Amino acid sequence: MQTVTRAHLAETIYTQVGLSRNESADLLETVLERMSAALESGESVKISGFGTFSVRQKGRRVGRNPKTGVEVPIMPRRVLVFRPSQGLKAEVNGLTPPVDDDE
Amino acid sequence: MTKSELIAELAADNPHLLGRDIELIVGTIFDEITAALSRGERVELRGFGAFTVKRRDARTGRNPRTGQAVPVEEKAVPFFKAGKELRERVNRSKPGRGAGERARI
């Protein structure tokens, strides 16, 4: 399966926006870093038409090593969840996304 | 943080760029990820995470109000898995419960 990477995205910015290749790559990196920093501070990142990244608090629970069956405590932690917008879900199914997509 | 707040932050950081171009850059990034997923491709951004498309089999659902069985067709759903670095950053930020601490248990 084809995998799109940073290089592809930077190249698209380069061709679509007309910045230099270097600057395109830098801007992409800055976008990802800004989003990461917001999430790190516990803030959600909401991109209309795409989806919402949010941080969810998980409580302590007892897990089990699936191989040995030994119980291990899983400490409370914070995990990142992504909720795709209606538009992105529709696109992935080859449907026309709904016009109103500001969830 | 919303998309427009993200754009505003980037604009403040890059006074030499036009606001219009920053909007275009941010738009391009998410449009490209969307386009790749709709082609069935995966998008992998090391350290940040990977976007993939998962297949969901057809199943028999139920109208929760009437309890009536309704067929749900096979569908594709977008999925995001946070990369190691981002996962650790998000978890580490909780005071006193870092990834390192968990490893010692």
C-alpha cells in the first residue's frame, strides 16, 4: 500500500503555495508541532472538515499479559483520540461530504 | 485549538508570510491527508502519528428507538494512531504519572 509521508505533504505545499521546499517542510513541521503542543497541554485540536484530536484520561485498571496470563496494573494515563468529521468519513467512503461540516 | 486559531498562531510566528498563504498551507495539509485516505492510502508522520483507513464489515444494526433490525453496509472509517513521541508527550504532561514512571512498575 502507498504511504504518504512528510516529504509528500511538503512537496504538495511547495507546488500549491509556491514557498521554497525548505520553507514548506518547515511550515509543515510547525503545524504538527503546534498541534502536538496543544494536545500536550491537554487542549483539544479541532480542525473543521477534518476531525477533532482530543486527550482522554484513562483510569487505573488491571491488565493481563496475554501471553502469560499474569495480572499487571495499568496506571492512569492520558491517551490521544481522533474523531473524524462527517466530511472525512464521507470522503473515505467515496461519498460527497455534507455541505454543513462544522462539528 | 481550532483550525483558525492554529492559522493565527502560525501567522504570528511567520510575519513574512501572507495570512492567505498560511491558510492555504494548513488547508493543503488536511486536504492532502483526506485525499490520500480516500485513495485508500495511509499517511505516516513519524513522531506525530499515522492516519489509516479501516474496513468495517457489514452487520445487522438496530434502531435504538424501535429495536428494529436494520442492515448496516460494509464501510471504511478513518483512523488515527498517535506516534510514539506524541503519545509520550500527551501522557507525560500529567504531573507525576509519566511514561517513565510506569515503566518502573
